Amino acid sequence: MMDISARNMRIGHLIDSPDIAPILAKWFIDEWGPWYGPNGQGNAESDLAECSSKNKLPICLIAVDENGQMLGTAALKTKSVGSELGVGPWLAAVLVSQEHKGKGVGTALVKAIEEEAARLNFPSIYTSTDTAEGILVRRGWHAFGTTQSLRGPVLIYRWQVKDTTVSTAQ
Ligand SMILES: CC(C)(COP(=O)(O)OP(=O)(O)OC[C@H]1O[C@@H](n2cnc3c(N)ncnc32)[C@H](O)[C@@H]1OP(=O)(O)O)[C@@H](O)C(=O)NCCC(=O)NCCS
């Protein structure tokens, strides 16, 4: 399988590419209909509009190819599924386009969010998932607990910034 990561991919902040927000909103609605769809509590447009700073949460990153085509996205937020446990911030809204899945884009986005957490001096970050466990475990995230999502039970993982910046740097 081709790994498109370093050579053809650029990861940046959504606020530097505002034209992409409407495309992302549609991705969110298509992927997470029970939350962002017409009957859900979430609002994709306003969630993305809140990502208005590089130094204050929420922060949204996008991965694009050499032609500016969207490959994927990930965010660092104060709240997500699991924040009722009183911890955070949260790696959330990780999404890769269907045609680019399995090529390392998701892994690169998780790494980029870890780097953002380190840049912003967070001691640790969390995420809840039932789909990205492989990426997280390979990158040194540890299961922390469980919570309930709209899809059912999900595991919560924690990544400690200081522990893993040394061991996973590559
Ligand atoms: C989960 C998700 C973000 C992963 O994105 P991705 O770009 O496919 O992730 P990667 O390519 O980095 O890794 C995915 C798998 O492909 C494999 N892979 C990555 N690069 C590879 C390569 N060059 N060759 C072979 N396999 C590769 C990885 O080993 C991994 O497998 P595993 O996790 O099952 O063990 C994506 O599937 C997605 O958008 N899912 C829907 C939304 C969602 O569930 N988001 C997460 C919860 S918020």
C-alpha cells in the first residue's frame, strides 16, 4: 500500500485555508450523521467556525495533497465523548477521505495533534475511539477507561506529552 505521508502531504491549520471549512462540514455530516445530521445535536459549521486560533482550543488541522485536495482532518478540543470524566483536552474529529484511507494520513494527523499539544504545553491529551485503536497504540497512547458514545461503548486513551515526545520522535 502506498504511503503518501511525507512527500505529497502538507498538514496545516484550518484557519489558514478557510475555503475548506464548507467541504469539511459536509464530510462531518456524512460521517457522523447521528450527531451532525438534521436530527443530531451537533452543528458542523459552528464547530468548525470555533477553530479560529492557532493558540487557543479548539484547533483544527487539515491534511492536503500537493494540489490542495483535502485528504483528512483532526482536531484538539476541550470537550469530546468522554470529557464528562473531567479530563482533556481531546483529540477528536479525526477523519480521512474514503479514497485515502490506509495510506498513513490518519497516523500523520494524530502525530500532528500530539505536536500541537506539546507546542501548547498540555501535559497529556485524551481521545475516545472505536476505530483508531491501532494508530493510537502504535504511537504510544494508553487505554485510560471507557465511556458511552452514540455508537455504543468506546475506549478512552491518554497520551502523555513528555513521555512520548522522546520515544516516538521520527
Ligand atoms: C480511523 C481513520 C481516521 C484512520 O485513518 P487512515 O488514514 O486510514 O489511517 P492510517 O492509514 O494512518 O492507518 C490506518 C490503517 O492503515 C494501515 N496503514 C497505514 N499506512 C499504511 C501503509 N503504508 N501500508 C499498509 N498499511 C498502512 C495502518 O496500519 C492502520 O491499520 P490498523 O489501524 O487497522 O492497524 C479513518 O479510517 C477514518 O476516517 N475513519 C472514519 C472516522 C473515524 O472513525 N474517526 C476516528 C474516530 S474520531
